[in-house]
Amino acid sequence: MEKLMEISHVSYSYHSMQGETPALSNINFTVHKGDFLAIVGPSGCGKSTLLSLLAGLIEPEHGSILLYGQKLFQKTSGTIGYMLQHDHLFEWRTIEKNVLLGLEIQKKLTPVAREKVYDMLKTYGLYKFKNARPSQLSGGMRQRAALIRTLALEPELLLLDEPFSALDYQTRLTVGDDIGSIIKKEQKTAILVTHDLSEAVSLGNRILVLGKRPATIKSVVDISFPENISPLERRNLPEFKDYFNKIWKELNHDE
């Protein structure tokens, strides 16, 4: 498979008047096209810091991050989409105008781009709500709209920072299933940060297990399920429990 991103010997610390706080130490992994990589680890271990580095929002203090062989800061425009915990839809804009916002800002709102967005709205059950306001939609529908807004820019890599954490459990299961299926159908490469091990196993094809801060990679777990089954269906298979227990043990094994 083609390499999309290479992370080599990456370390990062936060600096303040009180001193230095190491967040990440010697992180190494590769992301291939079509991967769905889930990152798990203890609370406060540096998962979101790692995602910020992968998004190009901050630079590593040591090591390198390459996107298609180029330094990340030299090649970020339009190639990385970032989906946050909250949908950040604007109430004063309709759903249609919300999902077109990124294209407007980047001056890419061509007739062809608009038609692609309309196709996604139809495919994922939101077209008849295109004139509605965000408050008129359920939490799951809002997250689907936020994903379509991100996909409209045709990013090569999607970064998902606990995008379901603000939802109740039942909605979270349904939306996770929706989002995972959409990403697979659109053939996107994705990296998900989550504290929910079940979510990681149901969505990912590889899981990166981080240790306590400053985070190092404790293990990388390959996940394999039958093709053409949904994230929700994965949860009902016997191997789901085996993967869950394996990752749980990795997380709770003494350093």
C-alpha cells in the first residue's frame, strides 16, 4: 500500500514559566492510504497533542512528519481535514450553507463541487433537511453534516478528535456506524483519537496504543474483520471481545 504519512522519532514538550512538560517521546509509525488508524491511551497522555502535530497546527520539537515524502508544513493546504468533538455548525446558516462553508472560504465553490456536496447530502440522508437550521437536527445528523462539510474539500487524510464524545451512548453507536461507513464508502484515510476502546475496535484497521505521558507507543494492534460489515456489526462478532481484551491489557500493563 502507498505510504501517505510517516512519523519518525517525533517528540514534543510544552513550555511555561514553571518549566518543561514532556508530552510525546520518540513516536514512530506509518499511515498508508486507506488506513483507518485509531489512537488510544490514558487520559492526558498526549493523544490530542499528537493529532495537532499530524494536522500541522504545531511543529515537533524533534523528529519529522512527512506527507507523501514532504515535510508536513510544506504540504498541508487542502490535504488534511479535521473533525472536532463538536460539530461547530453555525445556527444562522442553513445545513446547505454550513456544508458549503469550507468551499466558500477556500474559493472552491464551483458548480461541480456544489453538485458533489448535494450528492453526499442525498446519499447520507440530509438533502431534505438542507434548508433546516442546525438546531432542528438530531446530534447524529449534525455530525453527518459536519463530516460532509469536511469531505467537501476532498482531503486526503481525515483527523477525527473524539467526534462522538458529546453524544449520548445510543446516538454515539449509531453515528459511529454512520461515520465509519461513510469514510469507507468515500475511500478516505482516517486517524481517530478516542478514549473508547470499543469505538476503536469497531472502526479501526490498526490501533496505536500509547503509554502514560510523555507518551510512547506501547504497541500497534492490527484489526481484521470480514469485509463489507459495518462498525456496528463488528461489535457482535466473537473476535471483537478478543481485540478489546488485548488492547485493555496493553493499556493496563505496567510500564
